[in-house]
Amino acid sequence: MGDAGEGLIDAESRIQERMDELERARAERAAGPPPDPVAHRELESLRLARADLDRQLQATPHAARRTMLEQALADLDSRIARFRAD
């Protein structure tokens, strides 16, 4: 009975693994096409740059520097918006 029991357990584990694979494949198809990794990196880079500039803007008391940072933030916002529109 030992060999038969092991075979049954192996068969059950293979069935469960196959069911898990099918579920993962179903979930991937439902999620849609994978995002473009280059575009994703670019967008993430823009977000990080925006966060850094925003932090600098909050910390600087100089009017000229604040103006430059506000212009840079506006540029980044427009670039991010273009990315999302595509």
C-alpha cells in the first residue's frame, strides 16, 4: 500500500500544480498585456524626479530658486501627462 499511496499523493500534487498554473495564466490574461518596461522605467523616473523637486521646493526660501523649481515641476507634470495619454 505504501507505493500506491505515494503514487496517489504524487498525482494529487501534480494536479494541484497544474491547477495553480492554469489559475496564474488566467489571471495574467485578465490583467491585459504586460506594460512596456522601458516606458514604465521612464514614467517612474519622472515621478521620482517630481518628488525630489517638490521636496526641494518645500525646503528653499529663495524666490528665484522657487521659480525655477516651479517651472521644472510644470515641465515634469506635462511630460507625465503625455505619458499617460499615450
